[in-house]
Amino acid sequence: GENVEQHPSTLSVQEGDSAVIKCTYSDSASNYFPWYKQELGKRPQLIIDIRSNVGEKKDQRIAVTLNKTAKHFSLHITETQPEDSAVYFCAANLKGEWTSYDKVIFGPGTSLSVIP
Amino acid sequence: EAQVTQNPRYLITVTGKKLTVTCSQNMNHEYMSWYRQDPGLGLRQIYYSMNVEVTDKGDVPEGYKVSRKEKRNFPLILESPSPNQTSLYFCASSRRQGENTEAFFGQGTRLTVV
């Protein structure tokens, strides 16, 4: 079935370094790619999203890039800080074949640790 | 304050004893869904609802039921819980899934079935 793959599953970086998380998706009709951050013991929250009509989007220290041809997208965090430590989930929408409603499929998550 | 509220936050129950996890949102969202989160598997969708009285199976619906009698509420029902349903559960809502908008998650319910 349609799925979203995410790598790496765990990532440790030194404070101040950059972190990159990569995802691939299988549904060529997908056109919405959100990223969620889940801090320990808390709920997932949207941090950034990108739609297929753009190739890159930035919000302060975080950026997302999208390559629709290759069906992959990436999250980039620059100048990492300890508070960036969390689990990050990428996701992609599955276009509904019979309805106007999409499903959102999540990747398995990346546990990011930023070492002070 | 806009929010999604789940109850209870923690629940320990025995195999076969029916339970309900409630979910309520105050944002007048059409779309609501339930996920379970297990280590290494991410967030897997159990059921979703596109509007009142409209529900459909997600990726892992076995052993679960849902209902959507009112727009704001979307309870998850486990008729006969089993230990493999021990997990962290999240309810989520979004304005209208077809418009690809942000999903707002509840606080989570950690369920243990012994």
C-alpha cells in the first residue's frame, strides 16, 4: 500500500550543528507534506508544511525541501539547540480516489537529540 | 482556547472489559481521526470521520469502533480490549482534510491492557 518512509530513525547532533531528516513517499498524487514535532510526553504539533507547488519553504531555523520528481522531501534544522530535541514526523497526503477527502500518512518518526 | 481534549489520560484495564476513550474539539472542525503510536511504527490511523455520521476505517481498525453523532465528539470504543491494544492513542481534528490543513492533536491517552 501507499506509505511514507523516514530516515534516520535516530539522530544525534552537537548543539549548533545542522540536522537533516529525509522522507520518501509513494503516492505520486500527494501534494501536501507537513512536519510535526513531538516533545517527550507531549502531543505532536505542526512545525512547517509545504505544498507541491513550491520546492522549498523556510521558517527561521527550519526549512523543508521537496523534490516531486524523486518523491522525497527533507527537513533541515540549522543552528540546533537543546530544545530542538524531540521526535519529528513527516507526513504526506493520500489523494482520495472516490472522495474529496485526503488521508494523511505519517512516517515512523526520527528521534533527534541535540547534545549541549 | 482552541483545543482537542481526550479523556482519560491514563487507563489500565483488563482483557475483555469494554472501554471508551472520549475526544472533543471546540474548533468546529469537520475532520477527526484516531491514531495509535507505537515505538518504531509512528502514528497509525485507526479510524477517521469526515463529518457527522460519516466514518471510515484507517490502516489499523481491527478491534476498534467509533461513532460521530455530533460534530465536536469522536469517541473511540474498544469492545473487548486485548494486550496488543496497549498503546498511546491520539485523537486529532482538522478543519477539512481535503484542504490539507493542520491537524490538532489531543493530549494523548496511554492505555495498558493486562
